[in-house]
Amino acid sequence: MENTTIANSLRLLKKNKPKTSEVLDGSCRKLEVNVIVEPLENSGTCVSPAIQFRAPPPPPPDSSDAPRILTKSVSMLRWGCDTCGKECVPVRDESRCMCGHRLKEHVKPGSEESGPKLSCKNRGCRCKKFFYIIAEGSWILRCQCKHKHVEHDPVTYACAKSSCDCGNFLSPWVCNCDHPWKAHSQQVVEKEVKTLMGMMQGAESDFSDVNQWDVIKRGEKDVLV
């Protein structure tokens, strides 16, 4: 058994080259590993392999001259009052249209999708332009003829009920801005929104004053907000 161990050790020494491989540390960085076999003094055996870890050089720091895009301009729908100028209700992807489909099912402004802008993408739907219908929970805006929005033609906006002579969707609903529904309209506007880098920078600034223990004095009742 001892002769076999000595023979194996001598075979490793004859190669005289460290074995190199790569492993991952806890931070998922690649480390170069060298396995070195050294002989014991006055002995024909070898010590246990010595493993040396050598980390790769750190990446170069970010250049301060590199442009940092914190905001970008996007095309969005705005539903607001033409009298007071307020944006009364935000238009989101789940907002309803006169045709009964959501905004996310329409060709959004500024997108690269094919088809007329704001037209419905559902097959068989005649809607050519998104018409915002206000809804809150189970409550949905109705026409003054007391019929639902989906009971109106999505192109002419006339009531589809044969017994109704309503020629256009018109609601008596009054907005929180104290102006009637007919005083409101939707427009496509350009808005500045934060990019991912902008949101990250905002988060860093929001927590910049947290746990600044150097500003707390002994004996005083300071409260960190």
C-alpha cells in the first residue's frame, strides 16, 4: 500500500505542472484554482495537494462620463377635463373601451404593432379607435338612454337596441372635478417616465438619510424618520 502511494506521488511530481480549473464562489465569480503537489523533506511521499485560489481582476469602475438615461418619453392616453384642464382619471391597460375590450387589447400609441393606432386587435371587432369608458369596481358608466356601453355601436356610438332612438353615447355622469362627462375628452400625450436606472437612483436617494448614526447625539431623544 505504501509503495503504491509513493509511486502515485512521484508520478505527480514528474509532471511538475499545477492543475488549473475554474470554480464559482458564493458571489458567482469565477476563481482560478491551482492544485500544487509538494514533496515532504527527507521523504519519498508527498503532502496533501495545496489549493490556491486566485480571483480574476475586478471589472473597471463605471465611467462618470457615461450617459445615464434616467427618464424617457412615451406616448400615453390622457382622459381629462376640457374646462379645468385636470387629468381626472388615469387610463391604464385594464381600462375599458366602448367595444367591451381592454386598452391592452388595442394597438397602443407609440407601439410598433401593425394596424391603425388605438384600433382593437380582437378578430371580428369593428372598433377602429379606443373610446374610454369610466368604471369603478362593479360600476360602469352608462348612457343617458340607460343602456350599457357594450349595447352601443363601437363605430357610430349609437344605441344598438331596436327600441331605442339614442343616436350617440352621452352620459349624465358628473366628474369629481364638478364638470359633466361631456366636458371631458381623451388625447394622446407624451409623458416623461422613469427608466429602470432612474427608479434605482430614486430608491438610493430615498434611503440616503436612513441610519445615519453619526448625527445622533448621546442623551438626546432623536428619532429617525
